[in-house]
Amino acid sequence: MSKSSDFANSRLLLVAGFGAITLLVGGMGAWSVGAKINGAVVSRGVVKVESERQVIQHPDGGVVGEILAHNGDQVHAGDVLLRLDGTFLRSELAIVQAQLLEIAVRKARLAAERDDLAKVDFTVLPDFPMLDPEQVAQQREGQSNLFAARQATMAKKINQLREQQQQIEKQIEGVEAQRVSLMEQLDLVSQELEDKQSLYERKLMEASRVLATQREHAKLTGEIGRLNSVIAEARVRISALEIEVVGLSEDRREAAITQLRDLQYNEISLVERETTLREKLARLDVRAPVDGVVFGSQVFALQSVIQPAQPMMFLVPSDQPLYVSVRVDPTSIDQVYSGQQVSLQFSTFNRRTTPAIPAEVLRVSPDVQTDEANRETYYEATVEPDPEALAALPEVKLMPGMPVEAFLKTDARTPLSYLTQPLTIYFNRAFRGE
């Protein structure tokens, strides 16, 4: 009885074991065929800002005069981050303005000479705020004195010419008086000659006396002609002196116009130089282009030299949309597409208290890219975290540069397909072999 009972118990246990195994295998088989498991492409990524970090540079370079922003400082657009020393530029601008002042007062003096004014009009002078008012006054006084001296010299020359004209006029008056006297004598001699000719025709006078009177008449006529010539020559000299007087004024005017034209060319060049210097002075204050946080500052000491276009510091824009740049292996790119759902895990935060952040693929790079550091090839997928999910986790503060593990969800598959996929791939390759 004991042997029969033991055999029955063993048989019962064996049947129960086979049943359990059958149930387990059947259940596993049914589960592997009917269950669905979500797949995912696992990739590494990093948090970035929609607008890339701003490089703070200066086109001209210079010497550091003041450092107003340091690493970690929150700044606003337009805030001064760095101020370069403008001593040299201001000195150069003062020199240029002094030259422009000299040109301006010279132009005012030349304009007065051109227009034959009584004094120089300085009301049209531009302002030179960087120059000492005493320097401006000295320049004005110097040109006023020069104008007065040149005007006095001009007046003296004209007076000398006028005096010469007056002297010639007096000479003409004297010659004219002689001519009038000779004309009166000629009238008397002419009357006397008529009387003598009448007596000679009546044989009452000798011919020699008539000839003598004729000679006297001819002599007076010649002398009157000579005096007329002297008067004409004197009047020509007066006209020449008048032309010389007019010529002095014209020469002065033409010289003023020529000098004004030359000064205009110089002034244009200096104005361009002044504009350039003012622009450089305005750029001495290096300002933040956007709101953001300063990092990576390369400027630590005053009076240090900044080279043109040298990066001085960097600015991470704040209040800008954040996204995750994910590197996808080229072998998995066929499973990645725009609109794909993504689960983001941030290794920076505690995974036990911080859930995965849902996200979505915005776009995928059209071509493969290469990391120059390690020659790794990848496709870049731009992933946008769900704003509502981030808002529900106020303790989660994303910062540019944070590492991310991205799970790009693929189609659901059965466990059996996962188990048989290696065999399927193996046999597929084997059957294609030679």
C-alpha cells in the first residue's frame, strides 16, 4: 500500500509539474505573440537655446578701461558689458576738430573777402564741444586780424593807384590849360593870316610877312595836336590804373574762391575722419545685444589689450525657447521622423523624483553630419520638450548644455518579433550569401 501510495503521489506531482510547465510555456507564447512592447531609438542629446549663444566681440579692438559684467551676471539688452579706453580716440578727435575749426574760420574769412564784406561773419561756424572756447576765440581773432590786415593792404594799394590817377588828372588839367591858350593864339593868328592874305592879294604887303604868319599858324596847330596826344595818353593811363584797381578786387575774389575750393576738399576728408572717430567712440561701450547670462569671459584685467574681433565673453540668451539637439545614429535614422514622440531623461536631475519629460521631434537634418573632434557621424534631430510638462515641474530648470538621454519612440512590436529578429536577420544574410 505504501509503494502504491508513493507512486500515485509521484505521478500526481509529475502531472502537476508538466501542467505548470505547459501553462507557463503556453502563457509565455501567448504573451510573446499577443503582447505589444513600445520600441525606442535611444540617443544622446544636449539642451540648446533657440538662438545660439552670442559672441561678444569688438570690430576695432582696444584697451580695456572698465569691466562691468562678469561670469554669471544677468544682463539686459543694451546694458554695458565692457568699456574700452577712449583716451587716444578722444585726443585724435580733438586734433581733427581743431583742424576743422581752422578750416571753418578760414572759410568765414575767405567768404568775407569773396563777397567784399566789411567784416568776417562767424555766426555760421559749427559747434566744437570738445575744444576749449578760448581756442575757438583765438582762431576767430586770428582770422579777423588777418582779414583786417589784408583789407588794409588792399585799401593802401587802391589808394596809391587813386593818387596816381589824381596826379595824372592834374597833369591833364595843366596840359588842357596850355591847349586852351594855344587855341586862343591860333584863333588870333588865323585872323591875322586872313588880313595879311587880303593885303597881299591887293599888293599891299610883302609875301615874306604872309609866310611868317603861316609858319606861326602851322606851329600852333602842331603844338595843339601834341597836347591833344598828351591828354589822350594821360587818359589811357588813368583807364589802365582803373583796370588795375578793379583787377586787385577781382584777384582777391578769385584767390578767395580758389582757396575756398581747396579747403572744401580738405574739409570733406576731415569730416569723414571725424565721423569715423565718433563711430569708434560710440562703440567703446560694448553692450549686450539681448537679455541673457554672461559666461566664458576672457577679460580679467584693466588695460589689457583686445584684438579686433577677439571673443571677449559669451552671452546665453534668456527667455528664449529651449530645445534638445539629439544625435541619431545613421543606422537608426529610418526610424526617426518629424512629429515623432520622444521621452527625455535628464541625468542632471534625480530620476527617482523627476519623471521623463515628453517631447516631440520638430525636424531632422537632411544629411549626415560629422563631429570634428572624434569623427563620429550622426543625424541631428531637433526635439522640443512639452511646455506644459515643464510648467508642471517648477523645480526642473533647463539650462543650455545639459546632457539628455532621448528615447525616440518607434512602433509597438511583440516580444516574439524581438526574439526572432536576430535569427531573421541572420538567415536573411545567410540565404543571400554565395
